Amino acid sequence: MDKRAPTVKKTYNLPPDLIARVRRIFKAKTETEAIVLALREMTFMEEIGRALRATSGKFPHFKPLR
């Protein structure tokens, strides 16, 4: 997690088993890092979904590298 990124202090009531699972998935050192990584992953997935919808789910034709 980038230590230089601005942050805000929030309090959430989250299921401990869910936090532990996310922490294992991302191999995060802290619960906060796990939550931030999970949020970043979800926003990335939303961006991909938006791009796919914008192209009607069709990828451009790419030439093979070889």
C-alpha cells in the first residue's frame, strides 16, 4: 500500500472472517492494506466492465507478436 496516498479514518463493522479471507487472498500485511487492495481490485473490475460495455463486449483484433 502506498504510504504517501492521502487517507481518511473511518470505522466500519465488517465480518472478521471476510477480512481474514481478503487478507489471505491479497497476502496483505495488515487488515487496512487488505481492504484497500480489495477496493482497488473492485474499481479496476468496474473499469474493465465499463470498457467492455463501451465496445459492446468486442475486443479489437490484435496481430500476434510472432
